Amino acid sequence: MAGHSKFKNIMHRKGAQDKKRSAMFSKLSREITVAAKMGMPDPDMNPRLRLAVNAAKAQSMPKDNIQRAIDKASAQDGENYEEVRYEGYGPGGSAIIVEALTDNRNRTATNIRTAFSKNGGNLGTEGSVAHGFERLGLIFYPAEAGSEDKILEAAMEAGAEDIASSDDGHEIWTAAEDLHQVASDLEKSLGEAETVKLAWKPNLTVDMDEKNASTLLKLIDALDDDDDVQTVWGNYDISDEVMEKLD
């Protein structure tokens, strides 16, 4: 079940996100509002809302902001967001999945198409790349949460499907429908996770050389900069050596 973790650069560069805290809080708030609107406004009764609230807490989002986002779901004049998925091709034969929450499909589609075309990629049709990914649950613990053996034992007891450990930390993968239960069980033995979310895990990854990696990261950043974009997933793998040359 163990293996080398690629989560940090398969998803996107977390460092780029950390510099944009207000934009990140805006995206987290949007997800909380949508989750609360789709179910009960109580995180204990609404698994998706609990995941959204936990994600916000992991990024040190103030409690007042979290409560405001939940309250916004019951406001009559609140925006109506819908979930949209975009799929496309990036530099070097990479495949990209973009998850968005938008109140204007035309605006979001135009912005995402522009980001792809300006950064060595092109937007595809729905389903064009998703067949190369699995929809799974992802739980991430930092390395200091415990040794690989300790995390492996806890993950197996909780019913996880796979675990990958590296110097960065521990990825625990679950069936999509088991994510909430496995995360709850792990919290009892390991404490709160850094990340708990539904993910797109690539079946195969594509190695990026320096030139393609440079263009690809510009594409990822352009997508991340869009307020409507929640998460960017890809099947690319950028080695530590290549990342050092780019930083």
C-alpha cells in the first residue's frame, strides 16, 4: 500500500496558494456556502459541509468567517453557485481537471479557455481526460503525524484503500463514498487531518521536463488565480531536480 507521494505537485503548488490568503478564504467560503445550501447547515449532519469547514480550519480561517459563510446559505438574496468541471490538455501531454463553483458559466468557461490557450494548453470537452483519473477520497497528514508504519496501521484499521508516504507527509486514499467515515475514524487515532477532500487521482503520471514544467506551472497559477476555480488536478509529475531549477 505504500509508495512515494506526489500529492504536493500533482495537485498544485501549495506555496502559490499560501501567498493569496484572501483569495483562498473566498474560495473556501464559497464551498462552505454551497455545501450548507445543499444539505443541513450543521456540519455534524452534513458530511460535505464538515469537509469544507475542516478545510477552512486547516488554513486558519477565522471562526466568524466560517459562520458567515454557513449563514449565507439561508439568505434569500445569496448568490446561486453551481458546480462545473472543465477538462483539458496542458504542456508535455499533461491532462488537467479543473473544478469550479460559478454563478456565471459563460464567464468561467471563457476565463478557463483563455488560461489554457495562453499557457501551452487547450480546453477539451467533458470526459476528454477524466477517463484517465479515478474519483477517490484523499486524506493528507503531515509527516509529523507519525511514522509510515503508524499511519499505515491506522489507515488499514479505518478501511482506507491505499497509503503513500514521503518526506512531505502521508496521503491516504479511500473510496469516494467512504471518505467521511474513514476521516472520522482516523481523527480518533491521529487527530485532525490537514486535507480531507474528494480528489481526482491519475492512473498514470507524465514526467515534465524543465521547459514543459515551467509553462505548466504558469497554467496552474493562471487557473488558481480565477476566483471561480476551486481545485486543479493533473496527471503531471515534476521531479525535485526540475523544481529546483524553476524556483
